[in-house]
Amino acid sequence: MTNRLKILDNTRPGAPSEVPPESILNALAATVIVIDEDGRIGYVNNAGEQFFKSGSTYLLTKRIDDLIAKDSPMLGLINQARDGGAHVSEYGVTLETPRIGRHYVNIHAGPAMDVPGSVVLTVQERSIADTIDRQLTHRGAARSVSAMAAMLAHEVKNPLSGIRGAAQLLEQSVDAQDKAMTQLICDETDRIVALIDRMDVFSDSGPLQRSAVNIHQVLDRVRKLAENGFARHLRFIENYDPSLPPVHGERDQLVQVFLNLVKNAAEAISQQRGT
């Protein structure tokens, strides 16, 4: 027997009239879905059809996990409501698929008492104000990261200037062979300062300043750094092609890339040797 809801007809005071519950559910702006114990959609209101960009005839042949991502919080709420027999909610959930697009919603799930194993799911779109507030929060976090980067850059540059100054003083009292080491210290402190200056990538920075770079000089710098640091126990064999033209890139970042590669290789060789 079809369930009916009795309401008063204003045109005839005191005379009840019957209205199908579907009419009331279809009048709601929120999406209402009934999920059975197998995860299939048993009912969807008009708002649900609009939300999922599909008619009820199509939706009633689908499982809920056919319509949303497998790792969506919605599926977890459905399981909690079904297993715990209680109402559960989650606020500020992002639902996104190619079909429905991106939505910022509140989700409520509760057991359907008259149908064991079924869950009634309500999905309500958050307001535009909530969406804007979330975007502003993210922008505020980005600004905080940018400010922290600027503070760290300032604090790190101070000892670097001291290291460079000490290396320059030391260069005046060492022989020619050791002067190459002090120059290496100065060059590397300059490179670190340049890297720190680019820490504003967390903010609205412009493109990298690329220029013609001699890749042989980059590799030679990496070799010297490795030989005097983490790879002093290894022997390097240089086999460069002198005909290679300059590459278009950012010198310091190329040094960092190759330095990371050599460091990984040096660590791998050390592990193989058991040292």
C-alpha cells in the first residue's frame, strides 16, 4: 500500500487531503537518495537528478559507487549509518567527477528504519559564501607560507655571509692548491643565497631566468662538490662530448639537479659495498 501524508486543504477547512511523500521530497532543494543494502540506488528526488545530471530511470539502475569516486567520504558515511544504525554527518565535503563537476557539500546519512540495510542520504550544497570563505582561507595559508619562507631566507642568509667572509679571509693565507677549496666555498654560498632568493615560488613569482649554460662547467662544479663531500670515497671518470652546444636553462638549478643525481648514486654504491 502506498504511503500517504494527510494535510489540511485550505479550500475546505477541516477536510483532509492526501499528498504523496514523493511530492514533498521533490519540492526539497537538497538531494535525497535511498541506498539499499547492496549499494544500489532505490530512490532519488528531483534535486538528486539535477545533482547527478541524470534522470531517475538511469540512476535507479546504478550503484552509488558508480557515480562518485571510490574513496569519497560519502561511501564511508553510508557504511557508518548502515553498520551503526545511527545518523552521521560530514560537513564541507568536496565531491567531484567529470559528470557532475565540482561541488562543496554537507552530507547526512541515516538508516531507513522500515527497510533493513537501506540508508537515506541527504546532500546539501554549501552556500557561495562558504565556498568563498574556504578559498580565502587557502589564500591566507599560502600567504603564511610565503611569509615564513621570507623569514627563513633572512635568517639563513646571515650565517652564509659569515661563512663566505671567513672563506675569503682564509684564502689570503693558504697555498694555491687550497685556494681552489676556498673559492669553492664562496661559490657554493653564493649558489645557496641564489636558491634562497627563489623561495618566493610559494607566492606569485615570475618565470625562471634562463640563459645559455655550458653543461660541462655545471658537471665539473658537481664533481668538485661531490669529491670534497659525500663522494670523497669514489673515483670519477670524465667522458664529456666537447661538441655539445650550450643548453638553455638556469645554471644553479641544473647544478642542484645533477648534484642530487650524483648523491643518490654515491649512496647506492656505498650500500652495495656495505660501507
